[in-house]
Amino acid sequence: MKIKSNAVPEELDSPFYIENKKFCQVFERFIAGKEGKVRGRYNAWSYLIEGKIETLKSWNLFYKKSTFSGGNLLLSSKYQNLLTIAEWTCHAVNAKNAMFFIRKRKFIDIMKPSYLKLKQHPAYVMKTNGEYLPYFSKVLNTLEMLFETNEIYTITLKNNKLTIELRTEKHHFNIFNELIQLS
């Protein structure tokens, strides 16, 4: 299945439509280059696209963009409310009983000793069951740039399922390619 437009004819000349179309085309080519499957829809206001890649492990990629504005297509994106999500999920991580959860630090975390501040990234906190995995360190090292740009929203490893959720308008395929090489 392919990514399809669900735009009305009036949207086709919109710069937002053209930008979303390009984003989806790049995504579709990337997934096709890895012999994966893709599906989704886009228009001037949003896109909702999914891809599945089979490498050593099975990975699902999900990207969502929603634009909320007063209805004027000519408004600059700085005057619109945007929700952009990228989520990468691997269902077959050999994590034994390990569990961890990382997210941006909140004020209330000062009062919750169960959340530990990440030493390398003090803007983030982590909760873990104490199981150490070399894989965990490799994942964090691979995501270093995304921590620095604060694009990491959450990272969860639970029941052998790794989920990395980003708040970004970028694909970050270079980082994703590094992730899928980890064992």
C-alpha cells in the first residue's frame, strides 16, 4: 500500500501541502529502499504515515503531523499550533527482565526519588528496574544528538518492546539506520 493524498483540490497549490507531500515521498522511498511496507495519508494540514521494516528485528515507524490554526493556509507556521510525532518501535528486543523509561524532566521530579536524572543529559530523567543492558547504553549513545536537540520525548523498554518517541519535523533516518544495526 502507498501513502496517498486526501487533500481537497483547493489545497494542492498550498506550500504546506507541497511540504507534507515531499516529507511523505521521502519516507516512502526510505521504507521501499529497505523492502518494507508503508501506508498513510497526507494533506496540507497533516500527515499520518506508517512503515514496517524487517531487518534483524522488526521495526515500525510512525510519523504524525497535525496543524491547528485559524484556517488560513497562508499563515506562517510560527502562528500555527503544530503537533509532530515520530515513533520508532522494535518488538523483539532481547531485554530479559529489563525495564526503563526516559522522559524530559518535570518540576515534580525533584520530589520523586524513583526518577533518576540522566548524568549526560540533565534535562531528562529515567526510571528503571535496575537491570543493566549493554544494548541500553548503545541505544542512548546512538540517540545522543536527539538528546542534545531535545527532540526525545520518551524512550520506553518494557516487555521486550523498545519505543522511541520524538517531537520533531525531521525524519532522522541516519540515526534510525544506526539503531537498526544494534544487536
